[in-house]
Amino acid sequence: MNIEEVDARIASDEVLARFHAVEAACHDELQPREPVRSVEEVIAFHRHQPATQTSCRWLAEGGMAVLNVHGPRAAFFQLLVDPSHRRRGLGTALFEQVVARCRELRVQVLRGDHSTAAGAAFAGRCGAVDEQRIVRSLLDLPSAALPDPRLPDGFRTVTWLGRVPDEHLAAFVRARAAMDDAPTPEGLDFPSWTAEKVRASEDSLRRREREMRLTVAMHMDGVIGAFTELRVSQGSTLGFTDDTGTVAAERGRGLARAVKVESLRRLRADHPEVEVVTTSNAEENAIMRHLNESIGFRAASIVTTAALDLGS
């Protein structure tokens, strides 16, 4: 079998469209009840990754693999094989390419996820150990009941599209540290967000024609107490939640609900074509899951993360 490494920054649209073909073939297993991403969206997604991470990609007839490395213990991969090309050793061959590159990059722990019995069996054969179950939930945006958000005295909601204003960037970076204590697998050492990472992410999204919609709860003194980020690609009927966080000192005051509801209200007003919004939460994160369910999100699927220790 022929496996080629692809530099997505310079590859042709025809080559990158092959990622879409594999993704579409596996879609019903991975994201039931969600619209399939367009070929244009997939091409832009692969071509314009943030400059602050190392990204590698491989293609074969009927299969693909993607590796994103943020640090020695924060490396993530996706491996998909078209159902019509399975049980021929293609998944194993792609995985070997990923592991070899991880060793070159001195990756210590490699993580991926599975959502089917076959995926779980493959992870076990590779030596990966299951870590965390992630609940993926969907919201029917047109029919969702989204009342006016209620905020504590001194707070207001603000929504930024595409870019955090320079004068609020430092405050947002500080607020983003609220994600540092979100439920994560033991040993996952994901680098903290910096101003450079925020700007790199914004630039990547702009190049993908994917709109960043950041809603924050801001105190009159400029401190950001909570935030949530939605993203939607141009022309898509699907929106998805990136992160939602509340700084420790402000928890229990309803800020997370306020920013989520306001964000969804604005999305519906600005993009009436969006039909579904997705969000993902660790199964053990009962507080955030309950909040999402109270807004109208309903669980659609569960994926399980698995980790492979590559040693030091």
C-alpha cells in the first residue's frame, strides 16, 4: 500500500479533497445526526492550522491520519479508514507512520479517541489505554428556548467576532486559564494559552473562513469573569462550541449560563441558516453537562480518549 505524507500548506485542493472523501465515508459512525462538512471546509481546515502547533498528515487510498503536537505530553492524532478498505492492515500502517513521527518529535504520550467497538479494539491492539469518556451533545438551535441572560450586578456580556480587541487581550488570556482545572486525563500537559496562541488561532480561523464568536461576561473594571467561544464556517448549517470557562473566583454566580445563552442568541440572530450546535464535555463534568442540558443540548454520542505511552 502507498502512504504519502502531505504538507497541507502547499498541497493542491485535489489532494486535500481526499481527506474529505475519507471523512465523509466514516461520518455516520463518528458524528451521527450532524451535517457532513463540505469539501471546501475540510480543505481549508487542513491547509490553515495554527502556527503554534506542529501538524503532520498522511494519505493512502481509503485512509488518512493527522497528528497535532502541542507538547511532549499533549500530542493528538486522528486515524480514519473508509469501511470498504478495512481489515487490510491500512490502519496499522498509518498508525506506524504516526508513531515514528512522534518519536522523531520526542513525544512522550500520544492520544486519540474511538467511538465504535472496532475503534476500541484497534486502540487495544496498539497498546493504548482508555482514559476519559467525552459526551458530544447537540442543540436544535432554531427551536431552542433562549431567554434574556441574567447577570450579577457589575457585569455585562460582550461579543467579539473574529478577533479579541487589543485592549482586552491580556484580560482574556487570564480568563482562559480557567480551563486549566477542567477535567482532563492525568498527565496531559497542555501548554497554557498565551497572547501569541490566541492570535495564531484567530489567524487560522480567518484563513479557514471560520467565524470565531467569543462572548464574555465582563466586569465594569475590565476583568473577564467567564467566556464561551462558538465557531461556524461560512455557509455551514453547523456551529460548534470550543471552550467555556469561568474564573474560579466567580463560579456559582450564573456567568457561564449567561455567556452561553447570549452567545447562542446572537448566533441564531446573525446566522439563521445554522440548524445544529455541538458541544463536548467530559462525562464526569456533571456541572457543565447539566448546564448544557438545561439549555437544550441532548447527548448524541460518546467518544473515549485513549493514550499510548511512548516513554521518555
